[in-house]
Amino acid sequence: MVCARLLLCLAIAVVLAQAPAWAQLTPYDPYADSQEHPAPVAADGSIQWGVFYKSAEMQQAYQRLWNLGACRGTNRAITEPVQRNKLLIDRLPEADYAGQVVAASGTLAGGMIAFRPAATAAEPLIVQLHPAGVSRLRVRGRMPATILRPGCTIRLMAEVDAEGRVTEPVTAFEIVTPAAEVRPDPVEPGARRQIVGSVRLVRKDTVTLRVEAGRLRRLTFSLAADAVATIDAARLDLVAPGDAIAVTGRLWSGEGAMGGGTVFASDVTVTKPPRPGEAAVPAAGDVAGRP
């Protein structure tokens, strides 16, 4: 039994020593190693990333060995390459980056944004959002109402009838991400008031809205042909190529980085380009000032 285990250790040590330095192609996951998983947010409010594995394949091979119960920390031919494979993201310095969005995918929890910091940059940088959803993302600007989609939370001023139908076509509304503790007011018919709800269905120019308070929970309204959405929300699916981006995060451009480098982001602000005839959106304010 001892000999068999020793042979297994030696075989995996060779695999680890010869493993190529492939990039980590999947979203960062600090919980991949059950031995090291700091709380996503520290007591002082800062974001904690934990360990990044430069080669995901090497880490997976080591985990298989660990789970088999073989060579637990005793074989330096295994442990030393494994230690060199680890990057403590929280020790990287934070800095600010800016550029233009190339692509975006995923959600607030673990999604990614590719952007070029300059027109001459050979490869885009990749913004990595924390998998626990604690990276602070803000998307802002004005867009045609056709950007509206199910799942968006919107805020508008309107009057509804007794059946929950908005009495006039809507020409303007806001797409927002309200604070978790905010509770919307009930919607009462016959008076113009602020309505906050979640979009359930968008069919041509008709929108179905769900509100969380009062007797009227299901509202419907029609969009005017020239309706405009003002965006101030934490939604990655609203980020599009050509948007301006400003990022505060920790850059890693060494082994295992994606593109020209991976930016493990604390704060991300994405700004839509101005619409024809409109001025640019003013500079972003404090994150705490979000709706």
C-alpha cells in the first residue's frame, strides 16, 4: 500500500512539473480550494478575493491528489509547484483603469467585461467581477426604451386605472437597482405617482410590470414610439460594445491572466455614449449615491 501511494505521488509530481502554464479560462472562483476561502467582504468593507490559480489544471490535479489522501504536504516535488501556482490577489495594488468596452458576458456574480484601455492596445484587459456578486457595478446613461427587458427594475411617474393599466403611453422611465432595504409604496388608481416594479414581459410596445406592495400587483403600460430609458443600475446585461468604462481593481498580467491582463474589480462604472443631440452624462458620483 505504501509503495502504491508513493508511485502515485511520483506520477502526479511529474504531471505537475510538466503541466503547461495555460491561462485560467473560466471565471475566477476563490472557493475552488475548500481550504482557502476568505469572506467576500472584509470588516472594513473592502473586497477580498483570496487565491487565484495561474494554472487551473495544476490546481485540479493537486486537489485530486489531496482528496485521495496521498502525500499531504510531504512531497516538495508537488507542494512547491503548487505554491508557485498560487497568486494572492489581495496583495496586488489597486489602481484605476479606463477605456472602451469590447464585450461583456455573465452577471454581476462572476461576470467579465473586456475593454481596450487605448485605441492602440494590442489586447483588451479583462475585468473580472467577484463571484460572490460584491464588485460594485454601475451602468449609467440614456438609451431608447427598446433596451428594456424582463428582469429590469424600473421607476416611472404614471397614473393607473382600477385594472392596473397606465392611462397614457409612457415616454420616459428609469432602469434602476434599488437598495435592498428600499420598499416601494403601494400603487393606487386615479392619481399620478411614482411606480417601482420589475419587468415581467415586453411584447412589442406593451410592458407588464410586477409591483411588490398594495392591491394592484400587476400593471401594464404601452411605450411611446420615442420613449427613452435613463439607466443607473447594476446590470451587466446592459453593458455593450462602445460604452466607456472606468475600473478600480487589482491588475494581474502574468501567468494565467486573460487577454492583456485580468483586472479583479472592486468598482466599475460604465457610461453609455451620448445620444444624438444630447450632452454626455456628467462624471459619476459616489457609489453610495446610487438609487
